[in-house]
Amino acid sequence: MGMLAWIFGIIGGMCVVMGIITAVGAIPAVAALTWTFWFGLSGLLLLISIAFAVGRGAYE
């Protein structure tokens, strides 16, 4: 379960970076999805990573 927490955390972090890039408008080609989508997705993925990290202790 610890590895899944890391994976979802890293993907959530990359979504934050994509949200910042989209909000600033640094790369106009990725502007098809709005910054609110990227920040919402990152929040969801980071919450999932927290759930996997907390749920990990129940099986050990």
C-alpha cells in the first residue's frame, strides 16, 4: 500500500504543476483543460494517496 501512496502522490504533484502551467499560460497548447480541472484532480489524487498511506498500517 505504501507504493500506491507514493504513485498517487507523485501523479497528484504533477497535476499541480500542470495546473500552474495552465493558469499562467506558459504553454498555450495545454490550455484545453482549465486550471480548476488540474487543481481538482490533484486534490483528489493527493487525498487518495493519504488514504493509502493511512490504510497501510492496518495490514502490517
